[in-house]
Amino acid sequence: MTIERNIRKFANRSFVEPDSFAAQSDEWLARVLINRKPLVLHQDKANLFSQYGAVNQQMDNDRAGVIHLINTSLKAAGHIETVQPPTGITKTTDFYLAEKPVADIHAILTQGIAQSARSLAQGSVGALNKLVGDGLIGLIEWSKSDPKVCHYFYTLSKTKTTEVTDRRGTTHTETRTMTGVLHDLVNANRHDYWTNQGPRIPHRVKAVLAATPDFMRSAVKVVGGDQIQEFTVTREVGRTSWFEPVPSPPAVRYDPAIVLFDLYVLAGWNADER
């Protein structure tokens, strides 16, 4: 099939709304977190509280893992921004809980874990949505009628520093640009990186895969297909300049200052100052 026919075929597609995938991601992550280590009903109350503490600790680790994955992906794209941990662990703090029957304790603690998992899932997906809105991570959209047709975009940031030197000194200019890349794909496939399938992956992207927490691996895929179109847009997002003057020739002169405790300089001035 020619490229022109592929483009016409692509142009007639409608795509699944990203919001539906975001909602599914939220639900999937919450379900995985809830089911990772459910509390086992035990007649020993101390055992229940011990299980609950272990689950909460694991969820704290899970939250750190999600943030590490997101920040690693930002770094791989050259972005300097980072995200903070999403709100997450709402621990059950009922001081009279130990007085309740074992079944009630189990139910309350299980409900607390589910609440924490949903909060963590919502916070994680919310952080990803915000990064999409800020243009720092991309989205992929799949055709409603053809499971092998998709388009996606991503962004890359680059920082370049230039120097211009004259007799007065050196002017440094740091320019930061962001490039948005849009790819249209046909014959697209999802590959499981952990079964050694799929295309060759550069080192900076492998770092993202290496940062994927174990419990999220089944949700991470490598997508590859035949690219029929590519659009790139580059814009400048920041520019900083500073000047470093050439030091004046050395000269011997009186140089006074007020010093406290032989340590702190409270004031200094030129001897010619009046």
C-alpha cells in the first residue's frame, strides 16, 4: 500500500477519547493496589494491625515508585521539571478500634486500604494529566475502528549555551527549546518489553523502563508500527543571559570594611567614597 493511500486511510479514522483511557487507568491502578496484598482475616487482633502496617508501608513504597517513574521519563525527554508525590496514604487512626470485634476490625482496615489505594491512583493519574496539560508528556490515541491505527505525540527539551566574548568580557546566553513531535502510525502493535519483543530501544528510554515498578509492568507497553506522517514544532520556552566582565587590572588601593567578630563583614566601601 502506498504512503498516499495510507494517509487517506488514516484521515478517515475517528479516535477513542483520551478521557476514557484516563478513567480506566485510574480504576486499574486502584484495583491492582487494593489486590496486591489483601488483609487475611485473623483472630489475633495484633496480627491484623501488623498486616495493616505492612500494607501501608508497601503503599508508601508504591507511591515513591510511581513518582520515580514519572520523573525518570521527564529526565529522559530532557525536561528539568519534576513532580512531587501525589496525596495518598490515609491511615486509619481509630483509637478505639482494638475494642471492636475481629471481623469489624478487618472490615474497617480493609476499607481504609481501599481508600488509600484509590487516593494514590487518583493522585498518580492526576499528576500525569497535569503533565500532559503542561506539554511535558504525550498522549497516544487509538482508532475506534482499526486496532492497528494510532497517533501519538511527545515532547523533547534541549538547552543550548552560547558565548560571545569581546574586550569587556563574555556574554553567556542559555536558550531552552521544546519540540513537539506528532507521529501517525498504521500496522501498530503493542510489545511487552519484558519478554524481549519489539523494536530496539535507546539507552535514555531504557532508563524509563528500568524505573517501572513491578506492579505497573503489565500496563507499560512498547508501541511500534509504520510511520506514515511526522510533524514537528519547535519553540523557544526560555532564554537567560548573563555577563562576566573582564577583571580590572590589579591596583594597590586602600580597601576598608566593617567586620564583626573578625568573621562577618557588615559593610564595605571604596576609599574614595564620601
